[in-house]
Amino acid sequence: MTASLHYPFKTRLATLLVAALIALMPITLLTDLGQASGVFYALAVTCLAICLLRVGGLSATLADLKEYRVLALALLFSVGVIALAALRTDLRLGTEFERALRVSLGTLVVLGACLALSPKWLRQATWGLIAATWVAGGTALWLSWASTERPDNLPQFNAVSYGDLLLLTAVLATFSSGWQLTRFRKTEIALKALTLVVGLLGFMATQTRGGWLAVPFFIVIGLVLASGKVSPRKLVLPALIAVLIASAVLASSSVMRLRFSQAITQTADCIERPLTISSECGRIQLWHVAWLMFKADPVFGGGSTQNFRPMVEHYWRQGIVSDFTHAQDFGEPHSDIMYSLASHGLLGLAALLLMYFTPAWIFAKRLSAQVAAPARVAAAMGLVVCVGFFVFGWTELILRTLRTLSFYAMSIAWLLALSDERFLKRSSGEV
């Protein structure tokens, strides 16, 4: 990296444009505006222009990205897996290839641009997380008002994905309390605290169960951020506190207690009678189909998720899938993990895990390091994104759409830049 960097007017203007587009991503993701992919493309084009036209041009961008060589290789691995599958099966490169390009090249382009901009103004994108949480939380609460039923007309997503993403934006907004975005420090912290309350209430209104599995991890990350220390022995108490807090919140909701009780009962029934008509048994049947697809070709899988629906039909005729599950006409197995195994075997699973854990490792190292508070805040937020998507993906196809994948890629790039201590040091006048 260059020793110093000044921020003239045009650079500040570029930063504000990038920050505005980053802020729009969660808002469009969780509302009826429905233009999250369009916003991502606008962000990618803008960032590409910055990478090429910044001081030093492309050479300076590549120099900044040199530290992220391992990350680049990890993300580009998915592109190779999809291309190989297309060659083996004669399938055309379609949506899956675009997904791989978004999470690989998209992440690197946005990261390269952010490393040339002003960290002070990049942090202002946080307002998008706050706004998205209030709008989405309010929407979920309004739709579930005076009803014990799950809201079924949420913008763009089913209740599970919507609840998971709402929980994520709420936690990210809360963690950003470590950044001072305005002159009104106390007011800002109070607003972010209220944002967490609205987000949690909205999340509970969606009656999403799988998302609760991530809550203890989020609490532990928050406690590590607050304590400024990372030690296996010292994490025992935070972990216990996290479990107790999550348990207390769950116990306070009769609806959620009922939902978890139903899950346990339905799972037990499904084990004894695999064709039982229930949502839990249906999900297990879909996982079974995905597992059988994986077993048929453990290394490469079925080659594409286009093959999943025909395989459900096939195993329905064999009596492995119930009439109820078959009638739902599922085209995916309701799990990112099983989706990867069924579609692309062990290679697909490796690509998915690299996408989660390579940036997570970088964030974890930065969270544990004795660095400036703004960098540790960004590292904690980035770790929340990686862990959240990983945990959500066990019981839901959270990456089912290009817009959720775009949000993941954008978040990782943005927070990698803001947790990069070398970047912040050369921008020390604005940190």
C-alpha cells in the first residue's frame, strides 16, 4: 500500500456514492422495492470505475488487494466448480455461474474500491442497516398483529429467510454502536439500541426457529468485542451467558415455545414414520433426496440444482417422498449445505465453506488483534455476517436468490475494508 492517501473532493464524492449504494442494499433487500440486484450492479460498476480511475489506477488497486490473495483464490474456487460442472454435464452456464461471479469478482471489485475511499464516510452506510431493520421489523409486526399465524405475505421472501435477514441487520446495526457516525453520540447509541429491540420483535413475529441457532454465536462475538480479549478459557462464561440470554428470550414467548415443541414432536414422528405429513418431515425428506443425489456422485454431485425437482419426482415414485411433500413442488432442499452437496458434491461443499470461513478467519484474526476500536467493530460485524449466513444455511436456502448473495458479497467487502488496519492507518486523519 502507498504510504499516504489524501481525500480530495472527487474522492469524497465517490465515497458518498458507494456508501449510498451500500446503504440501499439492505433496504431494497427487505422491502417491496425489489431492486437489490440492480443496486448491486450499480455498486459493482461504480466500484470498477473507481478501481481503474483512482490515483495509481489498476496497479494501485491490485497492490491494495495483494494481501487478499488467499481470499481471492477461495472465492474464485466456486467459479471453477460451476464451470467444471457445465463441462461435465453439457449444461449452459446460467444463474449458478452468475452467483459464483457475484460472490467472487463482485467482492474483490467492491473491496478494491473501498480501500481507495474514505473510511469515515464509508461507515455512514450503516444507516441503511438501521433503516432496513425498522422497516422490516415494522412490516413483520404489522402483518402478525393480533394473530398467532406466521405472516405469509412478507416482501420478497418466505418467513424463514425474512426473519433470518432481519435478525442479521438488527445485530449489525447494534454492533455498529462502536462507530460514532454523528455528533450526537448518546442519541445515536439509543437509536441503535431501539433498532435491536424492533429487530428482535420483528424476528420473533416471523416465528423463525433456525435463526435462533445463530443468536448465541452473535452474543459471544458481541461480548468478545466489548471485552477486547479472545481466549478459549475466557469464552466459556460469555458462551454460557449467551445461551442463558437466548433461552430466556425464547421462554418469554408462548408462540415460540409452541413452535419449538412442534418441531421436536414432528421430528420424532418423522423418524418413526418417514412419510408423516408435517413441515419438519417434508424438510427431512428433501434432505434425504439431496443426500441420495450426493451419494450417487460424491465428488461432483448432480451437476446442477435443475436436477433436484426431477429427483424428488423419482423418489416420490419409489415411496421415499410423501404425496404431501411431492405436491409442494420443491425445487431445492431447504438447506445451503444440502444444496451444495446435491448439486456439486464435495467440490460444491468446499466452495461454500471457503466462501464462509475464509473471510471469517480474516475477521476473527482482526477481532482478536490489539488494533483500533473502529477496525475491531468492523471485524466483529464481518464475523457476524459470515457466521450468520453459515448457521442460517443449515435449515434454509438463505442464498437461494441473487439478491441475498449480493448482500453477502457487499457486506464482506465493505467490512473487510473497514477492518483493515493498514487502510485505516493511512487514513488516520479521518478515522
